[in-house]
Amino acid sequence: MLLKICLLIPYLFAYLLAQPNSPKLAWEFSTIEDDMGNPRTQIYLLVNDQKHEIGKGVGNFSELEKSQYTNSQYQIPASALSACAGFWAGLGHQLWVTQKGKVLLVKEGFLEAESRRGTKVIYKTIKKINL
């Protein structure tokens, strides 16, 4: 039995080394207008081409460039793997992804244009995706 395990070790290392460090990520959005003309968006995250429903937002969403992450209206860590944002009627809605071990964490935050709380975006984890 030990001999079989020893023979499999080189194949295991080759398999692990061939695996990418970061998953392939992409955002997908499905937006429709409600009765009041507000854009309602269903947000999905594609992880290695597998679709995960993340949630809903109001506004038109798009994926952010890494160079935008640390802008004051987003306040997303530069280390984020991917991020998107939507804006409507003075409310910014941001989502970003980080990895902790073999789990992706999707974070969500909001920024109101005229908030009494100030301009700090507070993010919370809204979804965990096992890799």
C-alpha cells in the first residue's frame, strides 16, 4: 500500500502544479426596468465558467478595471481578484471578490452620495463559493 502511495506522489505534484493559482472570474448582469423605470439588475459571478447567483441591485452594473478599485467611490482593496459596481439615483453598489484558501468570498458595500454616515464604504461578506 505504501509503495502505491509513493508511486502516486509524482503525479499528485504534477497535478497540483498544473492547477492555476487564481480561478477564472467574470461578472454577468441581467437588467430590466421596473414599473417606475428603475433598472433592476440580477448579478452573477462566473467562476471557472460555472455561474453563481450573487444577488440583486438597483442600477446598471459593470465590471471595474483594477486601476479603479481604490478610487474613493469604490474603496475596494487593490488585492481584490475582481470587482463590479452599479450606480443609480445617488447610491453606489459595489461587489468584489477575494480568496481565502479554497473559498471565494464575495463582499458587498454601498455608498450614498449624500450620506450622513460619511463617505466610508463598509463591506460585508454576502456569499462564499467553494473552489
